[in-house]
Amino acid sequence: MDFFSILYYRFKKVWKAIRLYLVIAGPGLVVMIADNDAGGITTYAATGAQYGYHLIWFLLFLIPVAYYVQEMTVRLGAVTKRGHAEAIFESFGAFWGWFSLIDLMIVDWLTLVTEFVGMTAALSIFGVPAWLTVILVVVLMGIIVLNGRYWTWEKIALGFCLLNLIYIPAAFMVNPSISSIVGQGLIPNLPGGFNNELFFLLMANIGTTIAPWMLFFQQSSVVDKGLLEKDIKMGKLDTFIGSIITVAVAIFIVIVTGTLLHGAPIDDAATAARMLMKTNHYIGAFMAVGLFDAGLLGAICISLASSWAFGEIFGWAHSLNTKVKEAPWFYISFFITLATAGVVPLIPGAPLVLITLFVQVVAVTLLPAALVFLILLLNDKKTMGEYANTRLQNIVSTIIVVLIIILSTLYGISALFPNLFK
Amino acid sequence: MRMLKQFISKIREINQRYGKPKIEMSKGVKFSLAVLRIYLFVLVLLMIYKFITVL
């Protein structure tokens, strides 16, 4: 074969792999980018405002953390063809099953409230009243979900994921100093030494990277999409690319607030957007649009995670490939969760701060259990066969899970007893 | 009332269906579940303590 034939052959091979990836891509990208939800945007904005570029190196560590945890759900979903809730019920019995399902329902609902808080705050910057935002979101999500095809839903969700990249041009617009980013951000350091404030922020960053709904969402999503064992390789690649994008977006947010708002007190991302608008209207607007999009993506995934889990356990039809008539309870539970959570920010004097704190505490009860179940299920050789965890995978995932459990527990306890670590 | 009865019977059916854990209860699994129980018990105690002290 001559040089051009070899080149053509290789190009065809690579193009085939890319086409295969584009067919399988979705669950990993969506779950990872939706991980940068309204709460996540606030955490990253606060990280940049408080510590400038100094904690960028720490964010890079979150790539393997997110990847190793989430790729296990790809294997589990593709091999067992069951969602995480069903897998827990079947493998560990009704006690642990109900515990996980009820806990998931509470955590998801509370998190959904925080997404609506983020979305209403973001659009209020453009003068949109909160009630209109809630109605718009519920209608929009209805249109997305009720089309009766998983494929369409996924592509629309990927469109919103693309909008999440709005922070990248925003970061270029603030003209950051590359040498400062490299010098301060990429060399591991603890600005101001290790103190409670820094510890709290590091824990918050980890807490936003792995959330309980993500495990349930991705596994159910893999099942609904119909991924098989042969698709695992591409599913893992999808998750890996997603984990890189999610951390990249987080870093760009840190660069924006670290450049323009360094030292400013930031309690939430909407405040950051308002402050940025005073400096540069477009960057502030980008921040607000990104916050709305993040809340929307989070809401899309979280409400589906609950509905899928209910469907799996109660035996209802629970696929986005079904019409409303075929799976009424799946869609009813989806809209009840969505609408009830959307109403909360509209209630005057609703305890939104308390809800935000409560999310962290309740998540701490579910996350360790869900992660432990995940590792145990991935070690069930009878079910998983050749896709069971290898020794190396077990070592890596166990270290990551133990660290997440310790840090998220401390985070939850610090939310319960704020003076404990001062 | 009929719906409530249906719901309760559905819960019973689920409990029966998933009555016995299917995973092989090796020492590692038993140990992990025991640690998880203790962890959650302590966490619930902390939450109850917080609730009482706030009230």
C-alpha cells in the first residue's frame, strides 16, 4: 500500500470511531456538564472571588474523581440494564432500597428548589419576574420531555450543555494574565495557609463535583438510551470528555471572578453577575445566562433521575421513548416534582437558606450509601462478569470514595454545626 | 381510599419482590453494610441533636 492509501485507511478508521462516538455520546456529557448546576456556579464564582486563581490546580484533581465514580455507572447500566435504584433494591433488599429511593426523592426535590432559585435570580437580572421564569421553565421542560423520544431529549439537552460553555468566551473577554494563571493556579498551593475558610471551600468544590442524583441519572440514562456491553468503551470516553469539560468550565468561571471580583464578597452567582455587569455589561450578562442555563440543565437531569427511579421500583413504564399515554405515572411524577419545587422560590419568606443547608446535610446521608453500593455492585462478578472492577479500579475507586465520604461528611456536619470547625 | 389501598398493596408487592438481597453476602459486603448502618445511625443522631437544640 502506498502512503496515501494508508492515510486514507487510517482516516476512515478514525472517522468511523468518531461517528460511533457521536452516536453513543450523551449520558456522560449531559451528566457531567449538568454537574455545573446553579449551586456549582455559585461555588466556583465564590472560589475565584475569594482565592483568585490559586485553587485552579485543585479543580484539575476533580477530573479523575468525577470520571472514576461516574464511569462505574456506565458499566453497571450497560451490563445489568437496570437503573441504580433498581440495582440497589435487587442486590441489597427492600430496606436499603427504600432508604435510597426516599432519600433520593428528598435530595432531588431540595436540589431542584435551589436550581429554581438560581434560574429566577439569573433572569431577574434581565427584569424577568420570578413567576414568569418558573412558568417558562416548566413549559420548556414539558416541550423537551414530552416529545416521546430519548434521542430528541438528549440532543436538546446537549444544546443546553453547549450554552454552558458561555463562560469560556467570558474568560477571554476579561483579559486574564496567562502568566498569573500558570504561576498561581497550576502549582499546588494553599493561599493563606490551611484554614477553616479554605477547607470549607475545598469541601464545597468536591461536594458540587459528585452529587447523589448524578449516579442515579447516568445509570438510568445509559439504560434508557439502550447502551450495551459493546458500547461501554465509548460510554467511558463520553464520561471522560464530560469530566474534562465540566472542570474546564469551572476553571473559566474561576478565571472570570478571579480576575474581576478578586476580594469581593460573593454569596451567590447572581450577585457575581450583577457585580460583573457594573464592570462589563456583556460579561455580567454571560454570567447570568450561564447561571440560568446551569439551573435549567440541573433541573432537567434531577427531575428525570427521580422519575426514572420511581418507575424502576414501582414497575411503571419509565422511558423517554414512551408517550404520555403509555407512561402516565412517569410523566406525572416528573411534573409534580418540577412544579412543586418551582413554586417554593415564589413563596414570600420561604426559608431558602435553610433549604440550601438542608440539601448539603441530606445529601451526606445518601451519597456515601450510593457510592458504597456502587463499588459493591461493581465487584459482583456473577452479574458483572468481565466488566467487574479490576484490582486497580478497586484501589482507585475506593480511595476516591473514602475521600469523598470523609470530606462530604465534614461538609455536611459543618453545615449542621457552623461553629464546630472555627 | 381505593387508591390508598392499591398503593399499600403495591408497596407490599415491592417488599416481597425485593425481600431477599441477591448479592452474595461475603464478609466484605457484610462489613460494608454494617459500617454504613453505624455511619447513618450516628448522622441521624447528630441531626436529631441539632433539631432539639434549635428548638
